Amino acid sequence: MSLTLTNLPSGFHHDPYPHYSCLREDHPVCGQPDGSFIVSRYADLDMIYRDSARFISDKKKVFTPKFGTDAPLFEHHTISLVFNDPPLHTRVRKIMVGAMNPRALASMEPGLVTLVDSLLDEISEHKEVDLIDAFAGAIPIEVIGNLFNIPRERRAPLRDWSLAILGALEPRLTPEQEARGNKAVLDFVAFLKEIVADRRINPGDPETDVLTRLIQSEEGLLSPVELYQNCIFILNAGHETTTNLIGNAMMLLDQDRAARARLLAEPELITTAVDEVLRMESPNQFGNRLTTEDMTLHGTQIPAGTDLHLCIGAANRDPAQFENPDVLQLDRRPNKHLAFAGGAHTCVGLTLARMEGRVAVSRFLERFPHYEIEEGTQRAGRIRFRGFSVLPARLA
């Protein structure tokens, strides 16, 4: 059974993994109507991520017919870090790696604990809550907002902008979704222009303020457009994936009560447990690369300039790499999953995301060890990102 990303089978969003299994076994290089291919085996994705000469991240060719070169979405998605190669990727990544230094991250954890505990205090007043709106979605907005030192009273629109912009990466896009995404980019840039102008006059500590670091960096100054669009990328990337990580963890631990009981009895497993959630329910299910030369993969001819859809969700359940890949193993080691991609584009914020997941899940379980996910869950309904838009729970 092959898979067409623009015409998904019924029930795919609920459970894509049987389809991914068929891809790995029978169609490891699965052609699409537009000439692109889905690649689904772990070894192939690992090879592609490590080879930045034959497989590049530049998406101008792919996004030109999708958005049009004058669209705000085109400008954003062709300038942001994830869809770029050196030299821009090198410049922005170097700045970000410096900002995510161990000292800065260590200084963030006490504030993260306070934030999580305050959210738990708020939801403890209710018997039933939506864990996305009241908990999982609230954490990364505050964390990333703190990284950029954005005034708390101005953070309300960030989540909706993020969802609209990232939603435009889906294979099929309605006119309404495209219009919403373009407007979100314009609104986000206007918002950032005000914030940046103020930060130039009143700079923060570049060791802990990412925006100040981006503005002041001497490692190849960014143009205004590069600055705004990569700020948007960082704010978006830090929000969507972490929200999905926490929400997916809540669901997996509800489905596997034995695993939850073990984590409660052995809380020291939380570090490996978070990575196991990232493997089993990868918040980002697809990546992309463009080929720079003709090649053959598993007997399939792939011309230069071909768009490859890298199915992270399938690779992370590949039995050739992971024993019992469909089983949640809280102490799985080694666990070289690809949830954070790989190679030169390995996610800059992976340590921060793991910390957010570790603190959020462990402290939630301490407070509500007997929570139950209730009827009414809603998947976000997207291919690239896997998570919930609504996750109702009884806190019991």
C-alpha cells in the first residue's frame, strides 16, 4: 500500500503508523503525483541528514509554485533557519547555539519549574481540563517568550500566529489557510519591528536574551529581514513541537497504565521516558530535502532537484533500528531517534525541549498520578506535525 500525501486514507491522522509500516516494507521510496518522493526507512533518513552536499534544505524551488515569490509565507519559509543552507544557516545557527549555552539553560530551569507549578495550581481547581490549552500549550509560549524577553502582556497572539504559519507547510493548503498564514507572517513581522526597535535602545543580557544576542552578534550581522524571519522561526519551532511533546506524553501514559505506574515508581526514568515519547510520537513527523544530483535509492531513479519528504514518524518506528518499535519502553537505550532531525540541521533547541518535557511531565504526574484522558480528543489534523488541538482530561 503506497501513500499519497495530498489524498490521505481515512483514519490516517488518528493512526498513521500502519501506513508508515507499509511504506517501510514495500515502498521505501514512494513516488508522489508531483514528482517528489516519501523516504521512510531509518538508515536512509540518517544518511540523508548527514549528507548536506547531495541533499540540501533550500526550498525556494518547492515553495515558488506553492506560495508565489511575493507572498509573506514564501519570504518567511525561504529565509528561516530550517529551510536554509550555509552561509545563512551557519550564521544564524552559530548565534543560536551560543544563546542556548549550558549556563543559560541551567538558569532557566528554576523559572520553568515555577511556571509549571503555577499552571498545575490553576488546573487543580477543576475536575476536568483541556491539557493542551491549559497546560501543554501554555508552557512553551512562556519559555520562548522569556528567551526573547517579550513582555508577558504581549504574548497572547504568538500561539495563533505560530499555528497559522506552520500550518501552511501542509501538502494540501486551502485558500483560507494560505490567507491566514500570510496574514500571520505580516502581523508577526510588524510585532517584531516594535520589539526590536525597543531592544536596540534597551538591550538585554546577550547571555540570556536571545533577541539581544541576534541583534548584537558580530558573527555575520543579520539583515533586518533575516532577523525578523528567523525570530519568527525560533518562536514557532519552540512552541509547536514542545506542545506536541507534552500532549503526546500525556496520551501515551494514559494508554499504557503499566508504563505510567513504572514512571511513578521510578521517577528517575523521566529523562529516557521523554526521549521514548519523542521516538514513538515524534512531534515533527516530516522533514524535507532537495537532491543536488541524479541518484538511485532502493532501485528508484531520483533526478537532481527532486523534493524528498523524510518521514521521521516512520523512521522512528523502524524495526531495523529499534527493537519492539511499537512498544513504549521508558528505559530504552540506546535511543538514537530522529525527532530532532540530524546532521548539520540537528535541532538547536533539543536540550531546552527535553528540559521542558522532563519538568512538565514529571511534575504533572506528581500532582495528578491518576488522571484520565476523556472522550472528545481532537488531533490537530496535520501531516507534518503530530499532536492534539484538544486533549480533555479528568484530573482525579
